[in-house]
Amino acid sequence: MKNAYVKYVVALLLFGSNGIVASYILLNSYEIVYLRTLIGSIFLIIVFFLSKQKLQFWGNKSHLLYLVISGVAMGASWIFLFEAFAQIGVSIATLIYYCGPVIVMMLSPFIFREKMTSAKVVGFLAVILGMLCVNGQAFVQGKISWGLILGMLSAITYAIMVIFNKKASSITGLENAMCQLVISFITVAIFIGLKQGFSVNISDGNLIPILVLGVASTGIGCYFYFSSIGSLPVQTVSILGYLEPLSALIFSAAILGEELSLVQVAGAVLILGGAAFGELFRQKGQEKVSSE
């Protein structure tokens, strides 16, 4: 259990560093995601076969279809997110991206037949208020930037990714992570192939951060994440999960010098607090129902 905690926390910190590492890569967003998914896929394929596991995803064709949709959504979400990093900064892009779990939370009564609770409504309203605080000036002035739109698209596609991954319940663990990452790579590869061809010019200065992003932040991060969450309580996974956006905010302030105003800090608290509140009370509600 202790080993699972360590791996999970390390995975979240690696994910939280994505925007920081990407800022040192002098490539456009879709080239970064293309290389990230390529290197991460190769790493997870090697780990999967070294662990002598057997592929079982073809056993349920409907779940395989769900996983394909989830992988496509993940590739699209990362393209939107990394471009949002470049347009509006790591801090604000991360906060908008983390509205994705709240979208899942609000759709779950319709898709997974989960009960709509007052906690979900309160959490959702807190996140909306937080969004207004973080991007209030843009909303008031009617200046919705392209970076803000990209951030919103990353949150929407994140929600699609999570929903369809949950529906692919027979494909789990490392096999799930590997298949999803490979599908996301194929998605991004098709996009970049149509846009500019498959060749990417990598200068010497970009090689190390690309390898860090592909191997550490993606490959090792996904391996640690999916190999640990099965051994941890669901509520613990939900609570600790917010280390990812919090670490991204701290890293962006400490390393990139990005700053949030007091109103935006309040918005960050509302977004992350509202999402965590709705998720925690959802888990408590489920535990209560199961015990009855």
C-alpha cells in the first residue's frame, strides 16, 4: 500500500510538470504531443511485454470501441491543452482543463445513472464561479481569447476521454494505459501527417526535454498511475488527484514566474475545491448506498 501511494504521488507530480517541460521545447503544440505520445507508447509497450502480460482487449468489441473513442479524445485533449499552455500560460490553462472532471460529474447521472446530489450541484456552481474569477476580465470585456477556447476544448475532450474509458470497464490496468496511449498517438499522427507530414525537426536543445516529457512525464507517469490506483481506496485517489493541478500551479509560479491575481487565486480555490467537494461527496454517497 505504501509503495502504491508513493507511485501515485510521483505520477501526479510528473503529470503536473507537463506544462513546465513543454515550455522548454521549441516546437509547436501538436509536434510536442506527437513526440510525447510516440515515446510514451513505445515505453509502455516495452513495459507491458516485459511484465509478460497477455493482450485481452479484443475479448469485448464494444469496450474496445469505447477505448478507441477515449484514446482519440485523449490525443485531441492534449493537443488543445498544450496549445493553451502556449497561448495563456500553464496556470490558467491547467485550471480550465480541470473543469473536465466536473463535466464528468454533472453528466454521470445521465450516463452512469448516478444520483444527482446537492453536493454535485454545489461543486458545479463553485467551479463556474471560479471560472468567472479566473477569466472574469475576459468575460466582462467580451474578449474570449483563442487560448481560453482551447482550454475549454481540452476540458470537454478530457470529459469524453474519462467517460468512455469508464465504459470500457473490461480493459484495465497497464493494458488500458498502453492501448489508450497508442490510440492517442495514432490520432495525433494522423493529424500531424495531414497538416505537415510526419517529419519533425528536433534541434539538440530540444532533445532532453522531449525525452523527459515522453519517458518520464508520459511513460513512467502512466505506468505508475495505472499500476497504483487499483491498490488505493477510491476516495484517496480522488483527494490526492488534485495534487496534479496544484503542483502545476506551484511549478509554473516557481519556475516560469507566472503569477495569479488575488481574484484568480480565489477562482483557483473555487475550481479545485468545488471539483474535490463534488467528487468526495459522490464517493461517500456511493459507499452509503452500497452498505445499505
